[in-house]
Amino acid sequence: MEFDHIIIRYGEISTKKRNRKGFVDKLKANIRRVLEEFENAKLSASRDRMYILLNGEDHKEILNLLKGVFGIQSLSPALKIDRDIEELKNAVLFYFNQLSRQVATFKITAKRADKDFPYNTDELNHILGGHLLKNTEGITVDVKNPDFNLRVEVRKEAVYLTGEVIQGAGGLPLGSSGKAMLMLSGGIDSPVAGFLSMKRGLEIECIHFYSPPFTSERSRQKAVDLAGKLAEVSGKIKLHIVPFTDIQLLIQKQIPENYTMTTTRRMMLKVADKIMEKQQGMAIITGESLGQVASQTLNSMYAINEVTNTPVLRPLIAMDKLDIIELARGYDTLEISNRPYEDCCTVFTPATPKTKPRRDKVSFYESFVDFDELVNEAVNKVETITINHKQQKDLGASDEMEDLF
Amino acid sequence: MIYFDNSATTKPYPEVIESFVKVSSEFFGNPSSLHGIGAQAEKLLTKARNQIAELLDIRGSEVYFTSGGTEGNNLAIKGAAFANSGKGKHIITTEIEHASVFDACDYLKNNGFDITYLPVNRNGKIQLADLVRAIRKETILVSAMHVNNETGAIQPITEIGKLLSAYPNILFHVDHVQGVGKVPLDIKKSGIDLCTISGHKFHGLKGNGVLFIKDGTNISPLFSGGSQESKKRSGTENVAGAVALAKALRITMENQKTGLEKLKAIRQMLWEGLEAFEGIEINSPVEGAPHILNFSIPGLKSEVFVHALEEDGIFVSTTSACSSKKKSPSRTVMAMFGNLERAESIIRISLSYQNELQEAKRVVKMVRNTVNNLQKVMR
Ligand SMILES: Cc1ncc(COP(=O)(O)O)c(C=O)c1O
């Protein structure tokens, strides 16, 4: 017995009246991308649902991939059966046995669009329910609040069976909320901030600050690998690698030690702002969480944020570290983030950074130094790479290395 | 030449040797070195790890490189025993395990652990009921091989795993050395905590293996040292070997997709050709692995038989390679049939995807001839 189609429901978008079409189109495009490798699967849409006609493709594999697509509320696989009561009985049992979770109670909801069918809905409920009870163990009927409601729909051309409701990822379709730049260090927080932003429909590009020789090739690779994880959601992703050594050296030379960190953050934000403008983004995303480290106190944010009036989005601002770690584990980035290499933030961290830096002071210190030229230079020398999810497994390996495997 | 001794070892794929040579000469760095040459080696090691993880449907962090099946089995069993002896000191295994499991358990027995050896039936299988009966409060480990190296008997690993899932204190180790690439095993769905494979059994190189250690599983290392492989297996990583193993596994899994039917056909032909012949008793179960066929010629010395076949360019073995020089009866066949004469006269034919159907035809003919000739001489 083969599954015929998958029903896709989109919750939150249905309520967004005005932008509805844009949302649905984005979602369609994102689903199409996931379906690329399944040649026979066809996507079609009605007012508040989409359908994937499987045409023989493996429904389990497709369901698994769709579970990661933002904007989908829930999914249901459906069977198509000939209008034959014996086949229908087998199909009901088959559907029940392949459920992905255990259920204790069920009911059957039959509908008859075609009144020529020899059994009416009551008879169908009775026959099919009886068949299930006879051939399974430990389940009972509950018509009010069943764990599993098996829907049987009799139409002219065939009978359709569905009922399992698989939770989708929720959120909004990727790209439906515009574009923003994610400041991607190598740490635990920033990739999580990226995932949460994508979940609310943002398309993101990543910015990573690279300070050779103070930080190694390996810490750069970390950023590349993390961006690769984000690309699993979006298919591909851009990573802008900013050469940051010169700016950091100038800061170390010219700014009093307990303010170097504040200035460093301000310069990063300036660079990110300029890249964002070029890429036509509308916000900057960071992985900051209030009070986690010296640069993330409210005083620090106040002093740092002064350099831009671009919205700085901080999806993790109210989260505890342990919760962020849990999310990182779920998104499968924790292991990469935990690799022990220095990044540009850790190498130059002063012994006693100011936890309450002042705007006026940091501006005053910076007023004696010309950073603009170096900032522009850094922006001009950005190396931009596009990480494609499909090729991502081979990241960073040369062709010569490729042949070895 | 007809090489029918692929369970002893396989011939490495030329592409595998090529990779090994190239990595050894051009990417010779130590993955722990900070500089670029080290980083390149590390990159290769990571890539090898990820490729193996993907092929086995596990996580990269669960792949631990070892020196082969023997080390993998020792690390799994002794490591699990030493790390968890606080919870109990009872271990369950089977009567037909490879020496690297059997003797590791024996070693633990001499060091304060209690071992239960489960018997097998005439099909070489343990009974789940026996396993249930053997489980105690202080049981910490069950070790069972997937495919038996002597007869190809397959244990019901998935069922065992399901059963053990009700006992959170018991780790489940599977010796998958003979099964990988030949008999599918879903490591994750089978509730396995530790799983051993060895490169040279699937056209990789000797001295490379992988132990799957499920994330979060507590085992003690056997070696003290530089903390490589997440502290579970110290020693500078064998990068070239890891890459070679990853490649061999990829090619083997590809061959598995197209070659399994051929393998079954070859075994079927051998089976039919030998079963019909008087004086031969087949020891492998019908439902066994597609690449191993074990039979006895009671009354004939199997060593003599192996050499006689060799004169015709056919290479098979008596018992498992490691015990064949000891001239002891086959422990597996003894456990299955309890018949010493049968266990002392066994011949094992073992196949790989490189074998062909006409080789089987020739082997059937030569086996028959050889038996006839020898029986004339020896009587
Ligand atoms: C079932 C089984 N386990 C373990 C081993 C040992 O593997 P290795 O030779 O790689 O040490 C072998 C092979 O001899 C085997 O057949």
C-alpha cells in the first residue's frame, strides 16, 4: 500500500490577510526546493492548504524534510484506496500500524461525498472501527477526545484515508520578513539567534570577523561550518568574512584598555552596517543575551548601539545560557561551537573590561583616532562565500581532497 | 585464482590504496598541530568521520577510530565493564562470539566479573527467552555479534535491542565486523550503544576500524595518552587509514546496492551443488548471511582439504583465520550441533562483491573432485 499525497497546513499565514499571497508564494518556493530531489512529487495549493502528490516517492523521507520548513503548521499523509470495502479495511489497519507515535484511543470519521457508495457513514464507522479493534491490541474507541481521528472520505474516483497530524516547524516562511545580517562569531549563541530569526521569516546573510594571525584558520572554519548548518534551512547562505586584524591592532594601540572591547564592538557594528547597506538588508542580528558577559550589559549595549540607527535584533536577549545551549543542541550547532579555538573576541579580551562603559567616554577616546579609513578598507576587502547546503558536506576541502573519498 | 576467503580478509580496492598513499605522503600532518599542515590533516579526519557517520546513519561524534575489530571489541567490552562496574559486574554474551569478544569476556571473568554465555540452536541463533532469563539486577552489558564469522548465522539484533530498551542499566554491544556492507543493520533503530567494524573486511586496510559509541555512553579508555578521539582512544590519529576506511565503506555500500542479489545467487549455487553431494554436511543456516557458507566433510582432515583445493587455485579456509592454526574444533559449529567430528572437519567459503557466478560453478566441481580423490587416498 502506498501513500498518495501529503496535506500541508499553514497556521499563522492564514491569518495574515494582506500579505497572504506573498507568504504563500515564499512557502511554495521553499517547499519546492526541498522537493527538488524527488522528481515525481508534485506540489499544488488550494486556499488554505497545499498538497504534495507523491507519485511513488517515499512519504516518510519527504515528511522528515518538511518538518524543518518554517511556515508549516502541520502535515498529514494520506492514502488513496479503490472503492472496495475489503481494501478499505486493510488500508485502515495499514494506516494505523504506520503511525509515528503510540495511541491509546481512536475514532473513525467517515464522509461520503458520493452517495452511490453502498455503505453509509454510520456503517463505515462501524465496520472499519470494528476491524481495527479486532486486529490491534490495547486500543479503545473514544469519540469525544481521541488520540487519533482517522478520516475516511469517499469520493467518486476513490476513497481517501488520513488522520495522522504531524507537527510542523511553525513560524513564517523563510524570506517573507525581509533580509538581515547575522553577526556570526564561532560561539554558541549567534547561530541560535540565526535559526530563531529564520523561523520568523527572515532571510539572513552571515558576517564573520577574522583576525589572522591572532585567530587561526580553524576558527574561520568554525564559522563556515556553522553557516553550513544554517544553510540546511535555506538551501544556501552567504558568509561575509571581514579581515579585522588592522582595526583590532589600532584599537589596542589607541584606546585605553578597559574600553577596547566597547570600541571593538562598535567597529564591528559599523562594518556590519555597511555590508548590510550593500546587500540591501534592513537589520542586524546578534546573539546577545542580557548580562551574559561584559559586552552584553545594558550599559554596554547602550554605548555600542550609538554607532547605528539600524534595528539591532537580539532574539536571545531574555534567554538563559542553559536554554540557549539546549536550543544549540537541537539545531545541531553545539558541537561545532564547542571546538576550542580562539576567535577574535577572546584573543583581545582585556583582563578587566568595563561592564558599565559610558557613551560619552568611548566617543571621546575614539575621537582622537581615524577609524573610518580602516573600516572602509575592511568592508572593501570582505571575502564573500556562498555556502550551498548540498555541497556543504565537502566544505573547505579542495578538489584534490575530494578525490580521496 | 579464485579467492573465496573474504571473511578472513578482503583484497583492498585499488582506489583505497591510492588514497592511503596520497594522504600519507601529501597530508602527513598531525591533526593536533596548530599550523596549516595540521589543520589540513584534521580536515581530512573530520571528513572521513562524517562520511562514515552518514553511511552508517549515526552522528560524527559517535565515530571512534581504532586499529580494527579486535581493538574495537576490547575497547567496547572492557571499557564498558570498567566504567560501569559500580552498577554491577554481570555480562551476557553468546557461545559463538569471535575470540576478541570471547577472550575479552574471559579476561573480565578472571578479574571479578561474572559472565553468562548464551547457547545457540541449530540455526546458530540465541533464544530471546534465554536472554531474558539471564538478565539480572547487576547486568551491565550484553554483547552479541550480528553475523557469525564461521557460519554466517545472523542474530536477531533489532529484537535484542528492543528487549534491552527496557533495561536502562544495560549497554548493548554488537560485533558487526562480518555484517557491515553485507547484512543491513540499523544501528539507531536497534538500540545499540556500541558497535564494532573493521576496515579490512570490506576491502579497506588492515589496522583500521571504527567503534560506534553512542553519544553519552560511559566507557573507560584502554590507552592513557594524548586524549585523542574525545579521550576514548589516545594516540596520534591514523588519518590515512581513516580516509581509506571511509572510502572503502562508501564503495562497499554502493556495491551492496547492486551486488547483493549476485552474492545470494552465488551462495545458492554453492549450496545446491554441495548439499546434493554425499559426504558433505552444510553447517550454515539457510537464512544466514549471503556471503558465508560453511560445511563439514566428516572423516576428512579439513587442513588437507584446504591445501588440496589450493593446488587448483582455489582459496578457502578451515575455521576462522585466527583459530585455524590452533587446529581446535570450531566453537560455533560445536555450539550449534554438539558434534565433535563435524566441528573438526569444517570448511568455510566466504564471498565478496568481487566474486562471480562462474567461480562458484568451478568451485563446486573442484570440491567434489577433491573429496572423491581424498577419500580414495585416505581409505
Ligand atoms: C566477527 C569478527 N569480529 C572481530 C574480528 C577481528 O577483527 P580484526 O581482524 O580487524 O582485529 C573478526 C576478524 O577476524 C571477526 O570476524
